[in-house]
Amino acid sequence: MANRFLVSTTHHLLAIEPESHMLWRIHSGAGLYFGLAKGPDGVIYAACRNTAFGPEDETVRASERGSVLVLDANFRMCDELRPAFPLRDLHGIAYFDRRLWITCSYDNMVAIYDLATGDWNRWYPVADSVDRDVHHFNTIRFLEGQVCLVAHHFGPSEVFFFDYPSLRLAATVPLGRMSHDLFLYENAIATCSSGDGWIVNRNGRRLRTGGFPRGVATTPSGNLVGMSMQSPRGQRQYQSGILRWYDPDWRFKTDFTLKDIGMVLDVLAIQDQGSQWNSFEPWQLAEATSGAYNRVAPGNIYRPEFFSSGSKSEGLEWHGVEETHRWTAALDATISVLINPGETRLSVELSSANPNPYSVEVWLNERCVATIVFRLIPAALPCYRFAFHIFGCRPISFVEVTTNGFSAWRCAGLRLARVSDGPGTTADLAHVHAV
């Protein structure tokens, strides 16, 4: 049976079957759509803010009255849930213990709806949250007998673990930056570290996505990740979103660029229960790229403006960015990059303003992979490609070996690539020039 997923976006609720590249529009007109959850008998719950303008307008945000759409087993709307109190800045939702749990970031609150009685209650996980939107709770899950909440914190994030049913705080664990979602990655609890552009688990293992990842669904036959553009809040509803399809071992397969949908906000794996998919409108505004990352936000390019860091533990020794070239202060510069499973090529673009011959060594994972000799000032940036068979967080170093007078080399960009699935061919995953 083919994999199908529901995808919530700023303007639409969509369904996708990655293997066939088919998409359908399930619902529109109640966006911003956010959290998705499965209930009993195939029922789907979708959190809706009923406005796409709240995040950048505090007045609109304070007056929000969100709701929860109820979709039957055929993905048709059959009910809409609204409490007497406002649901403001709705984010992630979950179903467990015959209740819906709905995060409302604006009020530092989780709304709880009892499906058996129809009663609504409010839970404030942290009692000292007097001000609005202190922790930015955005994801709730029930894992191993505990209620787990992601606290975005607008920076370094945490996961709060509450015992159930007492709802006493048992532990907090730092995890990611501007984080969203909770799921298993390499057999450990993981999140989308949206501010960093990667997935990270409690053991520190990471997978690079680029962009602003949010919304993950894992299945035995593949994993789907939602990504949005890094952009100001006021522009987010007008942009395109990305769905990235991986195999079960998190090797990249296909990117889907969804035009003009705003942000991708959640992804939910669903089962085809005999639904008449031909009764839904096909979604045509999508571009699929298999074996190559998308052109809009490929996520595999490292540019000099991203190199500077004060973290010595990650081996970052790039001394800041200059508008033209690196001078003698950077005879030896090191950065770290995330190499994903399946990526086997690194492209390095270097240029020089030194009219004299000299050379620079390129080191990957503490091994010299090439020596680049500059003889003349190049008219265009040359690109050097190296093969490797490692993945994870790895250091890349540039070491100046010989100089004559002064040094003036510059790294214009790095691109990670993979060998394609076709025999005897290769695919560079970056179609966009690095500068």
C-alpha cells in the first residue's frame, strides 16, 4: 500500500503520495492550519487559527479564536470544535487517553477536550508563566507514560516531561534551537532544530535539512519532512514550502516544492481506508525533483557568511567574513559541516587575488584530500570536487602551505552532493551557484 500523508500549511490542508508524486487539496479557507492528530476510527483532527495574519500582528493574535476541524475517515469535514474560551496561537495537537491536547502558545496553555463528555479544560504547564507566550509551547506528545512538551523559547529549546496522570514536572532536557515536533530518529527522541536547519536527537545525532524544518512523519517505508523558508514573519504566508521524502534510512529521495502555500506546519502519516481520492481536487502547484535537491532551498550549500562561530567545541575557527578575501589572519581556517547518509561528494569553490603562485590544502575529517595550487588570478571561480564515504558532523580545513608575499584566497562556498541511483552517473545536488 502506498504511503500517504496529510500536510498542514498556511493556506491549505493537503494530502500527498510521495511515490506517485500525487497531491490533493483536502481543505482550504480556515488557515493558518497547524497541528494534526489521529483519533479513533480513522478520525483526523486539524488545528486551525482561522487567520493567516496573527503571528506578525499582536492585535490580531490577541483576538484569535482558533478551532479544531474534525475530518471523518474519508477526510471530509464533519464537525468543528470550539471551547467557550479562546484558542490563541494554536500549534501542535495530540490525541491520547480519549482526549485532545492542544497547545496554545499565546497563553502558555494547553487546552484539553474530553471526547467522552464534551468538556473543555485548561492546563498551564508552568505556573509562573504570567506574561504572554513565554515558553512558546508548540508540540505535545504522549511517550512512555509521560506528557512531553516542546518549549521553543525563541532560542535554545527544551523538552518538558510530565508524569501522567498527575501532570507533575519530572524533567527538562535541552534539545535544539527554536525547536518543533517530537519523534524518533536513530532510536532516540528527536526534534526539528528549526533555527539550525537540522534534525537532532537526544544523543546528539543530526541530519541536515536546511531551511526551517517543521513537521515530520516517519513510517517503515519512508520519512517525510516539511520545510519552510527562513523569512520575516510578515512574508511567510506568501512563500513556497518544501516536502522532503527520505527512505527508511534517511537517504534523500525526492523534494516537492509547493508553490504559494506559505509555510509547511505539520505532517501526519495516514492510512488509505478506501477513500475516493479522485473526488478531491488534484494539487497542481508542485514541482518534484528526484535525486536532486530543489532549486529554491536545497539545504546543501555552505557559504562564508555561515562559517563564523565562537564554538571551539565544533572546530569552527573561521575568523569572520570579509567582503573580498581572506588575508594572513586566516592561514588555517576550519569549519564543520553535516554530511548526510548517501552524500558522497563535496564541491569546494575557491578564488585568489594573489598574483603569485601558492597552494592551499583541503582537509576533510583530518585527512588531506587535495592540494589546490593557485598560479594566476582566475577569471571565474574554479570548482574542486572530492569523493568521500563518511557522514555526520565533520571538520573541513583549509591550510595555506606556501605563500609568496601575501595570501588572498577566499572560499566562496561548499556544496554537498551524492552519487545518483543510476549506474555510471552522478548528480550534484546543488543547482544554484554558491555565490
